[in-house]
Amino acid sequence: MNKNKYLLMVSSIGVFVLLAAAAVSENFMKDWHDIQGSAKTTEGPIDLRLRQIVNPQLKVTDRCVTCHVGMASGEQITTDQKVGAAHKPVAHSPTEIGCTTCHGGQGQATEKDDAHGNVHFWTEPMLPARYAYASCGTCHTPLNVPNLPTLENARKTFERLDCYACHRLDGRGGTLRPGGNVTGMEGPDLSHIGLKGYNAEWYVAHLQKSQQATDPAWKTSFREVNEADREELKIFLDTQMGAPKLIEAKAQFNSVGCAGCHTVGSFGGDAGVNLSLSGYKDPNQLNFTKVQGDHTLSNWIVQHFRSPASTVAGSQMPALGLSENQIDLLTLYTLSLRRRTLPDIFLPKDRVKAMRFGEREFASNGETIYTAVCSSCHGANGRGTRFPGLVPNPSITGPDFLQLASDDFLFQTIRNGRPSRPMLPWGDRVNGFKDDELRAVIAYIRGLGGDVQAQPDAKPQIWATGDAAVGATLFASNCSGCHGKNGAGADGPALANKVFLSSVSDTFLVETIRRGRSGTVMQGFGNPSPIRRELTQAEIESIVVFIRSLSAK
Amino acid sequence: MAADGYSALHEFWLNLRAIPNHVYRAMFRGGPPKTDRTRSSFIFGNVFLHLHSVRTHLWSLRWSTTMGLGIMTTAAFLITLITGILLMFYYKPYPDVAYQSIKDIHFIVPTGRFMRNIHRWAANVMVIAVILHMARAFYTASYRKPREFNWFIGWGLLVTTLGLSFTGYLLPWDQLAYWAITIGANIAQSPREITDALGITAWADIGGLQREILLGSDKVGEEALIRFYLLHVMILPLALVMLMAVHFWRIRKDGGLAKPANADELVAEEAKEFYPVFTDVPTKTYHLAAVVKGKTAAVGSGPEHTVPSMPHLFYAELGVLMLTTLICVVLAFVSDAPLKELANPLVPENPAKAPWYFLGLQEIVSFSAFMGGIGIPMLCVIGLGLIPFLDREKEGTGEWFGGPGGWKLVKWSVVVGFAASIGVEAFAIYFGWLREWFPDIPQLFITFINPGTVLTAIYAAYSIWAVRKYNSTRAGALALFTCFLCGFIVLTVIGTYFRGPNWDFFWSPSDWGGH
Amino acid sequence: MTTHPSEKKSRFDPEPMPRRDFLGLAALGSMIAAFTLSIFGMLKLPKAAVSASPAKKFNVALPDTLPEGEAFVPPGRNVAVFRDGEGVFAISTVCTHLGCIVKTSSAGFDCPCHGSGFQKDGTVRKGPAPKPLPWLKVSKNGGVLTIDEEANVKTGTKV
């Protein structure tokens, strides 16, 4: 009968030992005990306790400040300590909006790995420090960002005009003039001017003020700025929101035509996936077999930009041949697409504009529109692209094409697209381009092609005559290889296309068939080739008549 | 009136001083439990202990008799009860908030994480112990007259235990919970498969009704959470406690544990060690508290070969209690209770798996929702409940694997049970089933002819063969119970380890790949 | 309790005096020790290491036109902020009796629950309140005031 007593004793001792061990590990072996234990203020050591930042409206309960104790409300840690250091000054006070709002991670956790979110089952790990600016995208939606070259030019203008002398921007400048803050001569900090909305009219007031100023420094330090430079300044200042790297990243996004395939917010193409929340992808749901390094979302995105198809099985996205620097910027931008649902009082102005008023999220000058949307298919120089496995995209800057294509034809094509082809109706869609924006794009395209204007065409839109049956035979033998049976489209554009046929002129068709289209595989059928004879004008016209007849079908 | 010449004030002072001593003595009605007599009165005078008999047969105290599984189940229940009440200090049954409260329990509640781990592990220990306890009662044929009804109650306890465990599964409100309960609720809805096939869903939607009563809504949401919470902390624990009270009471009333007819001889050697209380044949039984139904081990025969329950039985019970605690604490120490991502009704887990003890069910549900989720389980559950009324033989009561066929039959049944379930599964996995071959086959065919029903039929056929071979209903019961137990194990293991995304077969979870 | 097997036993023999059962006592003792430890653990549980309430320290901007002697109550806070010639100060509006929220009145503060009354500087005027209303630490940082509900300062401290 003693075995039951032994059972009782051994089990009880086991329970006792384990409970004691649990008690010790819980009460004396937490990492934050050590960190807080070695942190000191001018008044001596701090008391050991859990600290947190709570903001019920933002649904934030962040215990990060238990270890990062220097960032806790009212703590002034003096010991030189990395973990316990104070937060560097930022636009938003961490003690009010919390830590996870910007940095991600698991605010409720009190242990490092859990808190940083580097554990299974936490969908939102911390943003890597190098992509920290992506966090602004949690609430902000920077508007009016042009493409990278434009932004770079504008920034150079700002620098060239020596604005940094009086003005401070992202912690730089504003210190070169005598007097400093004391006499009130230093210009205002422009770091967040874009959020408030930069007023271009301000320049006139600025000029007047400098005239009336009594201090000579005012007069001498302010030169006149010409109209073009003022435009540049506006472009630059409109984008300033205290996150230079994010703006640069977004400008990069606007430079390689991503919006041509992808929708962000309320605007973009639909060939690719909607990217609006791609910064919130759960790393646990991604395939990391091809990804080097840690299984983080940023590493995955980087690898995806290097080789989309091998990272996501079945992805249609071509390898764009981006440089590592471009990839870095695009990764930052992708990570910034993490728009969180916010209570109204926390919504920043830019976000309200983008969300409630459907404002497009990039600048609407011709160049930016072209680089942000068109360039992915038609190429940065407009000479077309061809990605393996996808339909080739035609050149649109050949002089022969630009001569034949009237502004109206281009306008209709861009506005209404080519149904069933990759070309989307860019004007006729939610938040699509307005007429003046379309004209700006056309002007930019003509500029890319060397400023070739359309030749005036005195003929009516439809003038060609001929026998459609003859045209059909000729079409079948000469054209259908590329343009598809009955012009349904294959590698070449679809001709049996209502939008195309309603805007194209016979002159365009006849001349294109006769002379071909440079930069594409469309050859001039007016000349013979080694494998076929040349087509006569009458034959070409009969083909055009046949093409016209396709619209009836 | 003050006695002994003391002044009343002095006596008051003496009384005040003697309070601890008097309280201690008042606790034990017959005085402190120091002699056999006072020990007896300690037991039947104590509300918590009086369900025990005063003396316990040595056979019952053998480890091999019960393996302490009943006590272990009770102990696990007590542990979940205490830790559960503690968790209720912080748990908030509302979607999303519930998840955050679990996170708080994990991170900032002193001992919270440990308590939750213990709660979770004790719940699992309880499920395992109750299944093993049932198997023990079955294999020792302890369900026979007069214990039929107690087997019934035990059956109710099994179902209630599973219900408790299942309802607790939703409370953390993480992905695991959300999708497991979604599946569970849809299993409840599976009678629709039949009503749909018969075209009577519009009039008699039993499945839909069951699901709606369970969830209180058309999906797993806040209504479901509050219902599951109510069931988990209130209705089911109360039901369990009541059933337990009846279960224990009936053990006592039915004459203690089932013993073989020759139990006294079997323990004769051990009995020599003990001081005999009743060397002469007693004129009445030692059952002081109740008049016991005629034929028990004690009535009319000398209560020899028994030992005082206090302390021998209590050492055994406390020993098992602490052993169970130790198991739970060890498990809690080495393994945290899982908590996945916050429940997201838009992103299903793939694979979404039910709690492990329902994975066998989920495996046959993957063949037919109705037969897997309702038909076969009902058959098992009803069959289990009716065992004592179908097997009314006497041979082998109280012995392990007692009855015609015995251990040899059980061995063969294990082989058949494993072979048939693995065979049917392998066939279905490699060759597919009816719909792969005849895409247009009516659903009613698949409902009634699927791997689950085929397996059930094989087991039934084998058991009928056993009944005929041994000319014994007990043999049939042994065969059938063993087969189903093996089938349960095989299906559960397959469901747990070999089913991956889209419920496809995988040799290892590492082959699941990304999404 | 065990006796020697060879002894002749009868129930009429006197009951043997139970010997000290060290093993049993050790077993029971270790069980009680384990229980005691677990009870300590359980008793620790109901007090969370940190309560999930917003920081007691908050920023507030006083309206420009706050008449002297009139209280400004920041939304959602149990604090009355005043401004007079000497500066700004904040008084807690939590009654020191049983924690009801006092209301400002012409006489100072009045508690609706048990009739405590306080002067304008928070000292007790009448009723059961045992202590004056505490003054809270106010720090000025530019145009923004930071009030710490957990830090009391001496009555009469103005910034």
C-alpha cells in the first residue's frame, strides 16, 4: 500500500518544484526586468513595472515602452542605453499615438520576439528600420507626387535657389543666416508644408514682405524667382510631408508604370493585383522558398521585384529588370500601402482627399501620367515593349505613326481604350484622366517622338473604295498572321474593334499598310519583300474596306 | 452559570483561548481520525467524503484494476474548473476583445499564461482520460448488472466532456478557433444532406435548425461566442457536476467497483498484512449509511480483504490527483497553449481543422457530411450507450478482457480494426471514390456508400462473425468496441498528421508548402 | 498499521496504536506544500501587472478666453483646470471621500454623493471628505499644458 504514498509524494514534489520554477521564471527572469533594472534617471533608478501607452480611439495598447523605457511617458533615462533610449523627435508624439501605429509589431506583448512580431501567428511584424518611412502610409496618402526625374529636378531647384538658407526642411538648413530665431528672421520649417497644402500665391506675398522689410538681410537674401522655377518649387513643396524617403519611393513607383497594371486606392489598371493593402500582407501566408534571408515581408517583396514569376507561382508580372536601388524604393512604397481604418478625427487631410473625394494619388502632368501609367507597356521612350508570354505592346513614338495619328485619334484611343486588349479606357473609368490631362499626355508622347505633329488630313474619315471580298482574301493571306482571323487580334492589335474603327481614319489605315509602322513588326506592304509582292493602292484600299466591314460584325 | 468556580468573565477568556482547538474538534464529528472507528465516522460524517465506503476492497486498490483513470478524469476536471474560474477574471466574451483579453492573460496577468496552459492541457488530459476510462470499464466488463445505468451516466459524461472541450475551443477567438467552430457548426447542419436529397429541406430543415441554435446567427459571430461561453462556463459544467454526482453515487450504490467472482482469493496474500477487523462472521453488514440492494460483494459475507478507506483509498486518490496535476503542470511548462492570428472571417485557415478528438470525425465528414457528422457518430454513440443492455452475460465480469474470446479476440480485433481502417483510407486516398468515377452520381448514393460507411460495415460484419464464432454477445461487443477504438485512432492520426491544405493527403506537414 | 503476519489476530484484540507513518506524513506534507504554492500563484492572478487604461498624463490646450476662477474640464478627464493672474493650476475633481466626481459651484466644489464640500482651492469645507482635493502637477511646454493625474503637488502651486 506504500506505493500510493510514494506516488503522492513524488507527484507532489514534482508539482512543487515546477510551480517554484514557474514562479521564479515569471517573477525574476523577464528580460524587461534587466533592462529597467539597469536604466537610470537623474533621480536614480526607476521602479520596475510594466509600462504602456494606451489610446482607446486608435485601439492601441503598446507595452513596447516596458523595454524601450526611455520612450515611456514622463521617463527621462540618462544612462547610455540603446534599448531604453528616448525616441528621436518626430511629428507625432509616441506617447499619444503609440508605437505599433507606425512601427507595427505586437503592442500587447512583453517579450522581445512576440513584441517585434517575429513569431508565427502575428500577421504584422515590425517594419525594418530601413523601411521605417513606410509606416507613414498607415494613415497618410501622399498626393501630387510626380515621377522621380521631375521630383529630383524640383528638389534641385529648391536647392539651387538657396531656400535651405532660411528654411528648414527635414532637419536640414535654416541656420545659415545671421540672427537666427531671435530676431524672427529664420524662415518657417517647410518639412510638412505639403500636408497643409502649399499655396503658390504665397510667393507674391513673400516678395512684397521682403520689399517692406527693414532688416537688410531680408532684402539681400531674397532673389526673384522666375515662373518656371516657381512651378518647380510648387511641385517639390506640394510633396513635403516629413517623409522624404517615402516620397522618393512613391516617385519611383510613378516612374515605372506600375499603375498601368495595378490599382492603388481608387485608380490604376486591373491586369495585376490590387495593391491597396499590400503592405499588410501576412508573411505567414507567403511562399519563401525562393527568398534569401529572413522570412520577412520586405525580403519577399524585394525578391518578388527581382523575379516575380518565380516568387509567386503563376504570376503574369514580367521581370522588369529593375536596379537594386529601384527595387529598394519600390519595396518601401509597397510596404507603405498599409492603410489602416481610422476614426475620423485621426484621418489626415491627404487621406480624406484620396478616400472621400477620390483624388488621384499622383501628380497629373503629362510626364508623370505617362511614366506612372503608360510606360510599363509602351516603354519609357514610347518604343513599345515585348515581355515573354505576353502580347507585344506597340511603339507609339515612331514619326510615321505620330504623323498619321491625329490628336483626336490618340485622344479617343487613350480615353476609350481597346476593348478586350490590354489597353484600358484610361479616361472612361473610375477616377480616370480628365480631358486636359489626356491632352497633356498626348503632348508628352509627341515630345517623346521628337515633337512630331500630325499632318493635316483634308480627306474625310472614311474615303477608301474597293471590293471587300478582294480585301478579305488579301487580308487572309497578308494580315491575319498577326492581326488574327477577321482582325480579332493576336500578336498584332485587334482591328475588329469598335473603338478603334470609330476613331481611326482611312488615311491612317491606308498609309500604315503602305508604309508600315516603325518600331513594330508591321512592315510596309507598298514595297515588295523576298516572300511576297507589293500591294497596289487599290488592293490596300480594298483591304481597308474589308477592315471597315468588320465593324458591322 | 459559570462552572468550576470560575467567574464567567474568566471562562469567557478561557473559551476565547480555546477557539482554535474547539474549531478543530468541531470539524470532525467523531473526533480526530486516529483509530479505525473514528476514521469510519470521519468518512461518513464528511459531506465530501461520504460517497466513499468506509472500507475498500484490496482488489479495488490494485493499480491494474482501474489504473486510476476515473480519478484522473475527475482530477483533470477539478484542475480545469479552478484554472477556468481564474481565467474568467480576465476573459471578455466579445469578438476581437476576447482575443485581446487572451493576449493580456498571456502577457500581463501574473501566472496567467501558466494558468491558461494548465487549463488547456488539463482539458486534453480529461478527454483522453475519459476515453481510456470508458475503455477500461468496457474491457473489464464493468458495465454489467447492476452497473448498466452507471455506464449510461458515464456515456453522458463523455459527451458532456467533449462538449465542454469543444465549446472552450471558440473562446480565444483566433483563426484556429473560428474555423474549427465553423466546421463544427456545419457538421451540425449536415442532416441537410439528407433533407436536400429527399427534397424536404424547405419543410423540415433539421440541420439548419441545429446550426442556428448553436450559433444564434447564420455565421460564427458575437452571438455564437456568447452562447459558447455560456455553455462552457455554466450549462455544461453544471451538467457535468450533476452527472458526476450521480456517477459516483451509483458506484457506491452498485457495490463499489466490479470485481471478479474470486477477487477475495486473488488478494489473499496482500490481505495478510492488514489488521482484521471482522475475523468473526458479522451478523450485519458494515454498511451503516444505507440499505444496499441485495447482491453486493459485501452483503452476507465477511468484509475481509478490505482495508479502511481512510487513509488507504485516500492516498491512492490524492496520489492520482497529484499525478494528474503533475502531468498538466509539466505539459504547461514545456508547451504554451496555441493562440493563432485574430479570427478573420474572410481568410479561411487551410487546412481548417477541428479539435484533435474530432479530427477522426472530420476525416469521415470529408466523405459525407451527413454520415460522417451525424449518421456514424450517432450509431457509435447509441451503440455505446446500449452495450450493457445487449451484453447481459456474466462470464468475466471485473476481469481485463474478460468474457468469451478474451485477450486473443481483442488482439485479432486490433489487427482487423487497424487493417480495415488503414485499408479503406488508403484505397480512398489512392483511387478516389464514387464521384471521381461517376461524376453524375446522385448525392444519396455517396451519402450511404462512402469510405466511412464501408468501414462501419466491415466492422459490423466482423463483429457478427465474432458473435457467431464464440456464440457470445460479449465477444461481439469486444470485437466491435476494439475495432471502433482502432478506427478512431487511425482516423484521428490521419486527420491530424496526414491531411493538409484542401484536406489533401500529405506524408508530412513540411510538404504543405506555402500558399 | 501493519502487524506481523505471524501474529494471531482477532477483532477482540485491542486495536494497535497507529505508529508514526513518516512516509504518509511526508507525502501529505509535500502535497500541502504544493497546494500552498499553487494558492499563492492563484492569489497573484487577480491583480494584473498593468491595467489597460489610458495614460494618466495628458496634454491639454486651454481656451484663450477662460475667465479667472472658471474651471476648464478637459473632455474625458476628472480634472478642473484654472487660470488666474499668478498662473495655471489643476485640481482633481475626484472626491476624497468615496470617489464621486465633484461639481464646481460658486462656493468651490460640491460632491453630489454624500454632501462633501470643498473651497475653491480644494480644502474641505463640509461633509465627510477626509482630505482636500489634490492639486495636480502641471508642466508648461510651449502653449501646451501637460497634466499628470498621478502626480500631486502642494496646494497653491501655480505655473
